[in-house]
Amino acid sequence: MSAQTVINDSVSIGAGYANQTFYSIAKGTVLSIDNTDWDLAFHTDNREVAIFINSKKDVKLYLASNDTSKWNSLDTANRTTKQYHNSDSSWSFGAFNREAPAGGFDYGWGTYNATTHEIYASKIYFINYGVNLWKKIIISKHDANYTYHFRYANLDGSNEISVVLKKSPYANKNFVYYSLTNNTIITREPDFTTYDLIFHQFEQEIPYTYKVTGAQQNRNVKAKKVYPVSDVNAATVGTTLLSKNITSVGSDWKTFDPGTNKWTIEDSTVYFIQDVTGAKIWKLVFTGFGGSSNGKMYFNKTAYASGINASSLTTLGIYPNPAHNNTTINFYIGCAQNVKMSVKDLTGKEVSSQEINSTAGFNAFILNTSSIVSGTYFVTIQSLEGIATQKLIINN
């Protein structure tokens, strides 16, 4: 592989993680904007009806009733029964969509009518968007002209407001936003073809839902976390294992140590990201995090043509190393085949050897080292695409 240029860069989302930053890996920050001026986000794609809530602002959504006829007679004492959160894996499932089954005509907040090609409300919700700021809200329908209709009011029914929100003026955005505080539609995103990642604070389910700070992918941007990687300057990747999960980059590239009150960047971790154009795969390695004082995230990035070195064998890492009883051998290979893995001592004597039925892309193989005497060895992967060797220390 020819040498690639490594570029150091950083992104800031401001003190207290107040902003949302739309970032192009090739060009840098596209837009950084206040992330607390909206409450609801409506997907603009004509094939989507996802509705998100602003978790950064602590907007909370609760089921009020599965009977839409009860709009005027809701029991507000039950307003905190079932809470809904945004999906952290797909832009197709906001908090309003969370009870939608896979496939079918149920979209969570409403049900599709095959005759009219419209989606009609099936639920009423309570929404909290600030201290003692409660409303009841219903998404009345999404009509055949790709327009959302919704209304909201105080819990006693007063101050009811109806909104008609057309998608067409925002076709170049992923979402159009709405402020319940100001009763206004807000346009705040750049063109979705101009950026790859969104750096911000958001909710993630790992395994419980709580706020994290990191990056999510733009729609159609694919990514993959690779760990452990012992030599981040030698890793290559094809496109086969990249994921559309929007939180493939996410937040777990860092950890907080309460003992030292400092953030630590995870070692031997890289992210491969195919950009929004599909023309390049970028390798992203985080190098620092400023925390809530400035919201800065530091990283370096390296560009490759999409699918570069997909026909070459690359050893990505051995972890743990030193090993005790067992370790994991990670390697990338261009096509499925049987490969030979051998362990040799410093004299070249083979102490372990086996065939591995590998698949195209990344492979992880657990090597049992319990019967091997402590010392320094070399692990070799031999395939039709070449040979890769890496040092292994065994402490049994």
C-alpha cells in the first residue's frame, strides 16, 4: 500500500455540548449550530415519516392513549406511564415511531391506509419540553401530498395549535424542525449531500438510554469500528462490512476516569467511514476529547479510494498481547478462503498450526495459548493473497 497522508483535525460542539456540528471528512466543518432551539424533527424524505424529539434539550415523550377519540377527555394523571426514545441506529425511527413493528402498515404514531395512501393517527402523546412545560400532541396524518398535519394543546385543552408542514420545501435536508416554545418551523440543517458526520450530544441505548457525546452518520454514510488495531497506519478496509447503523462511530472511543477526572481515548481503535459521495473510505482515529468545557473532539483522518487493497491480506491486531490462556487474532482478507495460521518461536520452530476457514472482510479468531510455554513468538497468517506476521508475547 502506498503511503497515505494523515491529517489532524478537530470539531467543536461548544461548552456544555450546546451545538450540533455537521462535518465533511474531506472539507471540515460545514455548519455548527445551536442544538437547543427545537423540540421536534420531521423526516423530509417522501418515503419516511420518522419524527424525532430533541434529547439534548431533555424533551420527553409519553404515551397518553391508543384511542385518538379521547383527545378532549385525557386523564392527565397518567401522563408519565410509557416513555419513548429516539432510535440510536436508524434515522427512520424517532421517538414517535418506536412502537412500529418491522414492516407492515403501522408507523408508531399512525397507521397507513392503502386506499387513500395516507397515514392516520393511532396514538395521542404527552410531551414535556421544559420545567412544567407539558402539552398533549397528536400527529393527525401524513397526507398523499407528503405533508404532516399535527396539533398540540395544553393538558386542559386550551391554547390548541394546528400545524401543516409540507416536506417539499426541505427536500435537500434530512429533517425540518419545529419549536413548541415559539410555535415555529425551523430550517437549520445544511444540504444532506455536503456532510458525513453529525457531532453532538444524543441519547444512546447501551444498554440503558442515557446521553452521550460523539458522532452519528449522515444517511447513506456507512462506517465500521475496528478494535483492536495494533498498527493504525497499516489497516485497510473494503466496503463489505461497513454498516448503515447511524451510531457506528458513536461515543465509546473515550472513557471518563472519575479518579483522575480526565477523559481517556481508547487505545487501538479506528473507524472506517465511506463518505457521502461513496468515492472514498476514510480512516478516523480519535486522539483527544476536551469534555464539557469546550466540547472539542480531536482526531486524525486518512483517505483511501473506496475498497482500496480489498485483495490484500492485512493483519490488524492481536489482543490481548501479552496473552494469558487465549488471545484474538484479527485480520482482513479480500475473499473467502482457507488460511493457515502458525505460531513459531524465536528459532523458527513451529509450536502451533491450524487451518482457518476465513470469510471475505474482517475475521477474528480466538487462539488458545494455554499449552504454549511463556515467551516471545511470531504469529503468521498465510493465504492466497500473501503472508502477514506479527509478534505475540505469551505469559502463562
